[in-house]
Amino acid sequence: MSQRNNPMSAVQKKRTVSTTKRKGTASSSKTSRTSKKEQAKHRYVMPIWLRNMLAVIIVGCFSVAFYYFFIRPYAYRWKPCHGLKEYGVCIPDGYDIHGIDISHYQGKIDWKKLLQSKETATPLYFVFMKATEGGDHNDTTFEANFANARNHGFIRGAYHFYIPGTDALKQADFFIRTVKLVSGDLPPVLDVEVTGRKEKKELQQGIKRWLDRVESHYGVKPILYTSYKFKTRYLDDSIFNAYPYWIAHYYVDSVRYQGKWHFWQHTDVGSVPGIEEDVDLNVFNGSLEELKKLTIK
């Protein structure tokens, strides 16, 4: 009998082919698993020393960031006071005349409660208020704060936040239109904190134009406010030494600036009655009589 006509032979042939396919598939699967194992063996494994180094760097960066944002701003509160502690911070030794500066960041102020500071060992005598910024931005609390400060017996002052990218004369005229200083008020203040990517010379020229215009209008030299580092880096020209200087220098026991200064903003985390938010605390470098001599006549 020929295989062509033998049905059993056909079935056996199919089984043989099917078995061969299964064997081939199994062999292929085994080869694939072996290949993956081989690949896994050759994968890059980070050396222990490198892994430890990265861990140290990450922990270090986190620690620095944590200190900068959460510890440093309040570190001065935790320092042991060798002198007097008031308003939640150590009060600089050797100064009798204290004051604050405020803006809309302090919210609504209870001026009657603020008068309680008069009964402390470090009474507040003066209050600076933000009036304007740039060429067209008013501080929303200035008008009320400016009137309340005088009505409650504080020596008051007003400041302008300088924007280098805006025309200096436009800023000066805006401040003049906004702030009406009278006898007994402190001279106008120019707050300079940013360069606006201006070259040093151009920055100085703009600041001087503002100072000249404002001095011409009020008849008194404006007070120049800036940080210790900003002053020494950008306003080191002798022409700026002719203005009363209000120095911002936080979390130190004494001013390290070698030049003459009149006011020192020594902390930005003061806590005073009548103000819910933290507030800047300042001292005047002189007596009450000298502070009054500085005011507009």
C-alpha cells in the first residue's frame, strides 16, 4: 500500500510537524530567556562609592535649602540675648530710638494697640511707610497709614521703591504727587534694592536724578535706603555719601558698615502689638532730639 493513500501515514506526518514546531517554539523561548539573562548580566550597575556620593550630595543640597528657607530667616530669634529682648528679637545694644517700617504686607494695623509699644523698655518713636513703586504703583495702605501715624503721635516718613527700568524723573514726579510731607515728617526715602540689569554707571545716574528732583521739591536731602552689600557694591561713589543713609543689615549684633549711617534696619521678623504679620525693626543712630532735627522744618 502506498503512503499517498495511507490515512495513518498522513496523521503521523501532521503529528511530526506539530511536534517539531513545538520543539522549535520551546527552543526559541529558552533561547530568549537565556538572552535576557545574558543582557541582565551585562546591565550597568552603579558603583557603591558613586551611589553613596550622590546620596551625600542630595542630602547636602536638601539641608542647605532647608536652612536657607526655614532656619536662616528665624535664626536671630533663637540666638541667646546678651542684652534686651523685645518684639520677639534681640534688640541691638546702645540705641534708644526705635521704629518700624510698614507696607501693605503688614495688612490692617490696629494703631491703638501699636501705642502699647510706648509702654515697653524700647518704645517705638518713628514709622516709615511705603508710598509708591516705579512710575505708577501706589501702596494701597499708604494713605490710611500715613494719616494714622501722625494722629497717634509717631514721627512718620514715606519711601519710594525704585525700579531701574522706569524713567527716574517719572518715578520722582509720581512720588511727589502722592506724598505731601509737612513739618515734623522725616525726609523722603528712596529704597534701592535691585539693579534691573543696568550697568553700574547707568544705575547710579538714574538714582541721582531721582534724588535731585525730590530734593529740589521738598527742600531737604532724601534718605537713601539700601542693604550693606548693595551700597558697597553699586553705590560706592562718594556722591551718595552726602545723603542720610538707612542701612538694611539683618541678623547681626552690630553694623559692619564703616561709613556714616542714620538708620539701621536690623531684622525683618519683629512682632509688635497691633500688627499680625512680621515687621521690620529699626534703630536711629542718635538721640530723640537728633531725630527731630532731621525732620522737615
